Amino acid sequence: MKILIIRRDNIGDLLCTTPLLAALRQTYADAWIGVLANAYNAPVLDGNPDVDEVFRYRKAKHRQKNESRLAIWWETVRLLMRLRRRKLDIVLCASPGASRLARFLAPRRCLESDRSGPGHEVEITFRLASALGIDLRPGPLVLQPEPMRAQTLKEDYGIPNDGGTIALHLSARKPRQRWPSERFEELVYCLLHSGLCRRVLLFWAPGGADDPYHPGDDAIALRLQKSLAHLPLHAIKTQKLADLIAGLSLADAVICSDGGAMHIAAALGKPIVCLFGNSDPTRWHPWGVPYELLRKESHTVADIAVAEVLDAYRRLRQRLQSGSFAFRAP
């Protein structure tokens, strides 16, 4: 049997699809299972044991500066034709609005996820398993960091296994999910001077803020590095998604806004303090890990105070010290 899953949106969306992939593999052990993703989110499936092949297309907005939209579209058409020639048995549309694309692939059967009801994105996507008659509950997110890449970062930055490492991620795609850089600076001071951690790992979306294709927060990260140079702060620039995954795997806990980095941290089993703005916490909260979620009535992350983040991290530590948090399906 040949099964293809289409998930062509963001990093977190694709990670929230990995419990479905695991259920498909458990049910159809001998099937060929492929995923149509995009070049931006596909790296989170590298090493995934439930997937046989990942097909990556590039969105026009992610093209190189010297490439035309027409060249990108033609590249995508050729990829779709390759998939059509596979003579697929089942195509599962995990992304909203992917049914037209699925029909072009001419599978024997096409199913689109039912997004009419409430629930977490993992549960919404997992309804495709129920549509196939699979009687399982969604498990944890699945993500495989590269061991050698993680070991190299660990050695380069001198990160010991002493339980004292917190990771912060500066960046957020949505404006109302962004926390001001001066709050991050204050938070680093407070975390280290209060003894809540021994070192901080700093991550961000690489690139300049004015890059029309890949805007990033290099300038903010550089400012923080300079102002906090006397503290045990390790600024880790991650040019590739695999670097971010490997870097976050070295942390004992993560503090960040809702977004791709938060879901990566959850897939790595990290406890999280997450800052939510105008996204839905019920649908997008960290899946399968202990977390503390902060959200103001204004639905703007900038309105969250440093003291509130510190209190949330203290609560998270107390919960971790009080018992086991092995994953339990809802």
C-alpha cells in the first residue's frame, strides 16, 4: 500500500502530524508512507522512523534572490508529476485546502481532515486515522535530533549535563507573539542571579530584519550578546533547522513564544514556559510535556512582564520536582 500525507504549512503543523504518522506505521507496518511537505518544514522529518520518503517543494516566498517564481512553480509541477506516477492508494490531506492538490495526484482514495470541531492540532489531524478505521490515541510528537550535531554544539559551547541549562528563543513570526528584547535581557539577568539556572542558551531566527525572503533577528541577538557578555550566555546561531533542533536538545527547559521552536521543544520532551498572544492555546499548546502558559487579555505577548515569566518557571520547576511527567495520551 502507498500512503501519502500532505502537510505543507509550518514547522509546528508538521510536528503535530507526527503522531498520525506513527499510528499509520503501527497499523500498516509494510506500507510505503510518504509526506509532501515544503523545504521550510520538511527537516523536522529527517530521521523519522515512520516515514519512508519526504517530498519537498519550495514556496515562492522562500526562493533565492536570483530565482523567478516561474522556476519555482515549474519545479513543483515536476515533483507533483513524479508523485502522480507513483499510483498512490491513499492521500491524506492534513493541511487545510490540500484536497485539490491531492486530486491532481489521482489516488485511489483521498481523505481530508475534519477541522469542524474543537481540540488540539494533534487531535484534529489525528481524525484522519479514525477515518481510516484506526482505533488508537495520538501519542507524543516525534523528532530525531542528529547526535553528532548535538555533540558538536555541546563541545563547542562547553555545555555540561548538570541540569542548569535554559534555552530562550527570541523570534516569533506573528507581531503579537513577539516579546521585547529588553525583557529578554532582564530575564537572563534574573534567571542567572536568582540561581534558577547556571547558563542560558540563546536562539533566534537567523538573518536580517529587512530580508524579504528570510527575515530574522540577528541584530537583536547581537545586541543581547554585547550587553550580556559578562554572563554565561551562549548565543547559538542556527543557520539550519537541524542546528536549532540539536541546540534545543541540550537544554533542560525552554522559554519561548508560541511557534515552531516551541513545538520543537515539545517534540524533544522539554518542559516549557510558553508566551501566547493571539493564537489559540487550546489548539496550539505544547503537546505531551509539562508546561506553563502565559497569555494576557490583550492577546499580546509584549504585555507579559518578566516577573510573570519567572513565576511561571518557578511553578514549572516545582511541578517537575514533585513527580513524573511521562507522556499520557488524553
